[in-house]
Amino acid sequence: MDVRHTAAWVGVTAAALLATTACSAETTKKAAEAVQNADQIMAALTRATDRTEELGSAQIETTTELDATGGEPIAMDGTYSWGDGPAMDVEMDTAAAQMSALQDDPTTRVIMVDGAYYYDIDPQPSGPLMGKEWMRIDVSAVMGEAGAENMAATADPTAMLRYMTASTQVKDLGEETVLGKKVTHYRGSVGKDHINKSKLTGPEKKAALAALEAGGGKLTADIWVDGEDLPVRIAQTGAGMTVTMDFVKFGATEQITAPPAAETGDLTEQVTEQRDAAIGQ
């Protein structure tokens, strides 16, 4: 091989080496940026979790869309508390919630506290609701014992935030405006492997796995976080429904208490029997 050919060969080899090095450097750079971006996302969600847990309550507006019915979304707005266990005091659309047989008003007040739902109804002419202002049903009668335990452990919005910090599939979708606030939009999903490998505590993992089972093995969420590290909106999909919760104002909400027992009729037994009969069919 003469000198010219040798020089050409060296030149080609050097060019290939430089291209490979440049490619490797670019790949390494992108990988490092991906890791850094993931760390930033997890840090942002962790801050939002801590801030939300600290405040403990909020004024909310929610919509629930059921895949099975495909009907009008059920809208609710009011107070939601998670500091001392899940509790809410909201107004919901009577017709969309199929409560028109018990309530003439276009909206129905619903209280959830101490493991039971309370519905503000029109006094009925007979039966267990005769002359009563409120209908009481245990959460377990509606959701089953396992469902009630799961809700007690995961009903606060910090639960979904914590679960997303265990995921490796969360993306930063950029800045948007929600409820008049500049927010960062995150979207992610979490599965069983994420939970098992996470740094969640034992009880948190148990609750998360129960939530995943109820949600069909996977939970997906969109989370919008403002500049104060607080969620402005959380949209959660799973178990055949999508629940979107807007946080209008955090903290400083009144304590949620159950209605007077004398004004309440209990339908827990009847609802439990109907649920068991439906399951047995």
C-alpha cells in the first residue's frame, strides 16, 4: 500500500472514529438529559405531594365519567378533606347521579365522613326513610369491604401523587394555563412493578396494589402543578372511570361532620343485599 492509500485509509478510519465518538457523546448526553429530566419530574411531584399533604383540605370541583354508561358526567363541587381521613361535603347533579326519585332539587348534597355516605333527600312517605332528611349508606355497602379499606387509604389526592413518584413513565408535557394559573402538565402511569420496586412504605404499597387491582392493573394520571408546588388539577383514569378534580382553594375549610342521627335513615343493609345479589348473578 503506497503512502497515498495509507493516508486515505487513516483518514477514513479517523473520520469513522470521530463520527462514532461524536455519536456516543450525543447518546451519552441525551441519556444524561433524560435522567436529569426524570429526576426533576420526580422532585416536582414529591414537592407537590408534601405540600398537598401538609394543607389537608381544599375547595374542589370534580367530574366523574363512567365508561360503562357513557352518559353525562357527574359533577360535584364543595369541600374535600384528607388530613384526618377522607371526608367530603359536596353538591352533585341530581339527575346525572340518578337521584331524582329521592330529591326534587337539581342538586343533591352529599357528605362522606367516618366511613359512610349521607345523601340529603326529600322526606319519604314510608319505609326506612319516612320523614327523614338524610339517607345513610356505609361505604363498604357500596364498594365492598376491600374497596372501603382501599378508599380509606388512597382517597386523598396525595395518594396518586405518591404513586406517580414510583413510576418510571411520567412525562413533562410543558406549560399550560389551568384555572387561570400557569402550570406544568405531567402525564404518567403506574403498574405493579413500579410499586413493588418503589420506596413507598409497606402500608402504602399494599394500598397502591389494591388501587391498581381495582383499576385493572394500571392507573394513569394527568397532573397539573403550579409555581407554588400545588396541584391545580388531577385527572385519574382507572376502574372504568375518569375522575377529574380541580383544586379551587387549599386549606381553611370547615370541619365535616355527619348529620344528626334523628334526621337520618339507614339503608346500608338494603344496599348490601342488592350488591350481593348483583354479584351472585
